[in-house]
Amino acid sequence: MADTPWLTIIGLGEDGAAGLSVAAKAALAEADLVTGAARHLALLPDLKSEVMPWPVPFDAGIPRLLEHRGRQVAMLVSGDPFWFGAGTSVTRHLAPTEWVAYPAPSTFSLAAARLGWPLEDTACLGLHAAPLSRLRRHLAPDRRALVLLRDGEAVAKLACYLDDLGFGASHLHILEALGGPRDRIREATAATLAFDDIAHPVAIGIAFAGDGTVLPRTAGLPDAWFEHDGQITKRPVRALTLSALAPKPGETLWDIGAGSGSIGIEWLLSHPSTNAIAFEADPVRADRIRNNAAALGIDRLQVVEGRAPGALADQAIPDAVFIGGGLSDAMLDALWKALPAGTRLVANAVTLESEALLAGWHAAKGGTLMRIELSDAAPLGTRRGWRASYPVVQWSVVS
């Protein structure tokens, strides 16, 4: 392990050397090697040390960087290296004593300072290589977001995305090359954006407006948010199921017999650090799960096509398990033997046979057994009456 840092990560703004701290300038002066994207290197034309352009894709440069371990290396990155920046991608390969970082103001900070927006109340997203659908949960009138994008083409796609979802009235601030000589800010609505000369790097300040549908934040989304063939845990039961599963930050869920994927997707919507694996034997349903996740801006859902318990092998150990389909004595037995102590298990049953199965396991292992009976008002001749749904029996237990 290195006793002193050999790598200095330097945040660089569009103003080049003028915006660097005294410590950052000293690190550059002492460096044997300076590496960074071609755009960053061009902002410092007077470098005296050896220069190594960082390759594309980004990850390809990490092995090359590590080959120079032991030399004095300065790495140039944009703004704040640890806010949607390159810092974590590099330092996860290093010991804490091997590196030091000197951040510059992030694009988010520069944009907020120009627009007068409070960062603590503004969604900040880096969408250089991420789907625009990550914005979906933030779309609500009178809310704001700052978004980093790859280029002008991505800005045009963002405007179309907002317009297609009914948020074409959203006001866009196009923030180009902030803090440097090419600094420029222009405005348009998502529906009227027509600029074809947007410069990189670019950020967009969005003041959302329009009459598009807003994604609720509580558990139990309306069923209409999911494509399905009838194989879906209905909204009221889904809300109770998620309450029993009790997702917590950083936890992983196994959604077995996932159907439409609604349980796993709502688990992931609960916190950005959660993870989920959906197991589904039907390939058509598996594709539908992927589409449902993408439509709601979820790209952390792993879909495994296969039948449990065989498909469960070699997967990340879960903190919670939901069985929505394929419930059997063999599956419960396999799970009970394989899951570590403390794993939360929730199973829903509709048929008499599966209800009896859960009753037996409840008697043997404990936990909570709950019968959920729901009725909706429906026409009954010239009046109304209650139309009952099939009751659901839910067993929840900690292994």
C-alpha cells in the first residue's frame, strides 16, 4: 500500500488554469504525467509534463492509469469528481492513501448560481450515458431539475421525451460551457426547442410544466402504470405486500414469479440504492417486465428468465423475497434451507391449495398469516352492490 498519494484528481472548469486552486496548480507542476479527456487537456495548453489522453470508453483508461502507479500522476476531470463525476470510477480501484482530490465547482453549482435555484430543492441527474426515463419520477408541475447531457442531440431527445409525456410546456434553460469563454444560456420550452448548435458540455435546467400524468410516490401504484396480461398483484394487495416486505436503503429483493414486475419495480422506486432480481419463466412476461421497468425509469432491475427454485442459484443473496407465482412446498423448502437467517419472506396465495400450503408453513414456522378480502362497488340492476374479488392469503415471516 502506498504511504503517500501518487494520483491527484483535479476538477477542472471551462475557465481552465484560471479556476484552479493553489494546491491543484502545484500538483500539476510536480506531475510526471497528466491524463484526461482531450477536451480537458486542451484547456491547459502549457503543460510541461508527459501527457496521456484518456481513451473512450472511460473504463478502458483505468488499466492504463494503474500501469503508472508509483509515478506522480495528475488526472483531469470535470468540476467535482465525486458528483456524477469520474472520481468514484477510479478510486474504487485504489487504497485511500493512494490518491488525493481537488474539486472545482460542479456544473450543478454553476447552473444553480446562474439560475438562482436552491440545489437542496432541485433534482440533479447525470444522464450522459443513462436513459432519459430516469427523469420520470421527477416530472411534476412546479418542480425543477438540473440535468447533465452528452450533447445537443441528447437535448433534442430530452425535449421530445417531455413533450410526449404531456410536459411540453416545461421551460428549458440550455446552459452551455458554463464558466468559460464559450459560456452561453438560452431558453425555450420543450415543445418549441429548435436549437441545432448546442455546444458541449451542456446542462439543462428544467422547470416542469404541463398536464402530463405524475407518478405517485406512495406504494401501490395504479395498475394502469404497468402493462400486464392479468398476472399482476393488484394495487391494494401490492401496497400491503410492499409494506410487509419493508424495503430499506441498499437492500436486494428476489421477486419470484414476477408476472408484470410490479412488486420488484415498486421496491426499486422506494429508494435509489435498492436492488431487485425478477424471476420469470415466461419469456413474453419477462420482456414485459423489462418494458415496465424502462417506462418508469428503472434500470436496476435484473430479469432472470427461468423457473424457481432452479433459477435462484448463483444469484445475489436477498434481504427479502416475494413469491407471487409458482408457489409450492418444494420452493418454500428450498428457500428456507438456502436463505440466511433474518431474510424477510412474503408469499401471496389465491387458490385453496396454495392457501392450505401457507397455513401449514405458518403453523410450522410462525410469522403472520393474513387474509385480504376486497370488494368494489358495481352495478346491480338499477342499483349498486359489492362485487368481491378472490381473497388473497398472505404469509410473511423472517427466516
